[in-house]
Amino acid sequence: MDGTKENPQFKCLPERLTLGVTRILENMPGVVDVRLAEREPAEKRSLLSWEQKNNCILPEDLRDFYLTTDGFTLTWNVKLDNECVPLGCMTINSVGRLQPLLQPTQVFSLPNAPSLADLDWEESSAECGSNVSTLPPHFDFRSRIFELDSCAGNGKVCLAYKNTTPGSVAQKSEIWFLDRSLCWHFLSPTFSSYYRLMITHLGLPEWQYSFTPYGPSPLAKWASLYQPLTSRSEFSLTHSAGNSHINKLDPTKAFKAKAKVPTPKKKPSTPCSLASNPKSQGSSGRPGVVKR
């Protein structure tokens, strides 16, 4: 195993695996403690065992990823007031932790206990689903969903197989995001495109909410300062979706100064005008007196 790590081909593996994002983070001001957890490749028998157990075929790009590294974890911190604050986290669960989102009903549970399948109806899916042509996954037998990332409790990134039937092998999968209100949002059609999205957003807190109509929380928006290239993606997505939460303000009309009506100025009386009036009244200078 030591000879494998000394191989130059494996020394540049973290650089190719992270697409060079570690060097970008290390050169950013205020970013400290960039850590990439090195993991061994997954065995082929573990991938075959997962497929047989869940009756699903792993996508080719995800299979190649697991044959390179069994999971992925990259974290980085920022230094604020001489304290290291955890900020970025990129995670892909290992094959062993690629568990179904809907666990089977346990024996000691109540027979009429509510489940996620009870929340699955067409009206709610049409209202809270993303504005894409594809339909969101279902919580019942029509879909098989597996958790790729728990998103630190802010949602779940899932590998979803849709339009499945009991007893058949599921083959086509997509990447979806399940937010905390149990609404689905489409992320990418393949694992490779999702992996590039995760690297591009640097694993910032709640970056998956940029693909929702309401965007990240105000507490997480300040982290977009570390990634200016994607800080405007939220507005462009919500604006195109016609989100009613955004105030459509026209600054040219709101901040336009009102035109002031000029007030007429009175002409002041001049001494010369007063002096000219007695001449018109008479030669004596007294009005109403006629010289005989």
C-alpha cells in the first residue's frame, strides 16, 4: 500500500479529483485549514452487492467515482476575529452509507403511523416541485431514492430512480434535492454534472437552495462573498421562475425627484416709478386740485 501512495500517478489524484479547487481555496484571503479526506477505492464486489440488494443499477459515472474513491469529503474554514469558523463542506456518501431515504417499516411501529408516502399526492408535487419538465420523485413504490448528502440537516441530496415497479431493475437515475419542507427540486440529470456544481459552489452552506424558488436563508447568504461567480445565480433563477416574493421595484420611478413648480416673484416697487406718478396727477402735485 505504501508503494501505491508513492506512485506519482496517485500523488496527483487529489488534484484531479477536486478539479484544482484546493489550490483555489488555499489562495483565497481568509480561508484556512483546507482538508481533503483521502479514502481507498471501493471494491467491485461492494458495488455489485449494493446493486443486488437495492435492485438498482448504479450510473456509470457514479460507479467510476466509487472505483476511484469510496466517498468524498472536503472541508475548509475561514478566519474571523482570530477564530476558525467552519464554512465549506463537500460530501458524497460512501457505498456503505448510500442508504434508501425511505427505510422499511419497523416491527415495533404502529400499524397506522403516518409516513412520507402519506404526503405524496399529485397536487402537492405540482405545487412544490421545481419548474422543470420532469416530474419529481415519489415517496412510495414508484421511486427508489438514496441519500448522497445530508447537507448538515438543511435537506438531502438524493440519487433518485423514478417510474419504478416492484420486482424490476431500475436503471435511469437523476439527482434531486429534498428541502426541509419535503419539496423536491431538480439539480442535474447525471452525477457528473452534480459533482461539478458542488465543486463550483465550493460546498458553501445551503448552496443547493440556489436551485429553489426561495433561495438560501439570509444567514447563509453572507457566505456567497467567497464565491462571487455564483452569487447572482439565485436571482436569475427566481426571476425566471416568476417568484412573487421578490419586489419588482423600478428605481427610475421610485427615486425620481418631483418637478417643482416655480413660484411667481413680485416685482418690487422702485423710487423712479413713485416719482413719475405725481406728474400724471397734475402740475400742482396735489390730486383733485385744478388751477384757475
